[in-house]
Amino acid sequence: MFYSPTRASADKQDQKMKITRLAVVVALSALLSACLGGDIDEVVQRQCPPIAVLVTADVLPRDAAVYLDTATLKCFINRDAEDVLQAEITLSGRSEVAQQVPLFVAALGDNDRQLARSQYKISLQAGNYTVTLPLFVYGKKGGRKPRLVAGFVLSEAELAANRAAYRKKLGLSR
């Protein structure tokens, strides 16, 4: 084999390109992690607590009713805040008219004991809606996994009306 100055030059250029590409990937990775802020890691979905719409808080019976149909979530661990567990909750449903509604999310432990709760006022447009709530803190890493429930904040009369409608839907008297 003989030495070729053009081949050596091409090899050096290839090596420089590889180094440049690697530097760009490292820089973009650092930029992306800085944009995400803090040391927050997404948790594998199967490690998230279950979430459900509370059956007796799924309808806001006003002049123009609002319905809450589904609740989904993504979970995160905030390592900057002593391994705090957080959930990004997305709620979907429909509203007969544009209006502002009160919603809640609660973390429930053993015997349905409330461990955490947050309330939100959300402005909805008429028709189908999907809203993602701010991060909800539901526990700390290493603790028991609670279950989460979401629903509308109701008055006693609204709650009684929803309970009566649910009993009727199930075919129960009273």
C-alpha cells in the first residue's frame, strides 16, 4: 500500500466532520435539558397512579350543563424538590356554552383518605374541550401509590342532583 496525500486529507476531513457532528449533538442536548428546567424526569406510564373522573362529580348541572368524560395523566419525579411526584393531568369533556368552571383533582390513599387536593378555575368554549392542568403534586418517591380522582367542585344541591341521577341510571330507587 502506498501513501496518498489526498486520501489522508479526506480522512482528516471525515474525522473533523464526525467531531463537529458530535459537538452539535452534545450542545443541542445541553440546550434541551436547560429548556426543560430543573431535574424533572418523566415516569414510565405503568408507574403512574390510576386516575378517574369521580362519577358523582362528572356533571356540572347549570343552566347549560358541562360534562367531564375522561382524565389521563403523565407522571414526573422532581429530583430538585426531594423526589416529589407530580402529574400533568389532561381532562376532556363537553360544555353546552362557553363558561368558567371549577374543577378539582385529589389524591386518595387507603380508605379514600384525601392526601392532596387542588382546585382550578378553567374557562371553556362551547363544544368539546380538552384542558391540561398545571403539575399536581401527589406524593413523594418511595411512598404508597395513591389513586387520583378529578371532577367539578359542586354545591351540596348539585352533588345531591348528581347522586340522584346516578342512582336512577343504575336503576336504584330513592
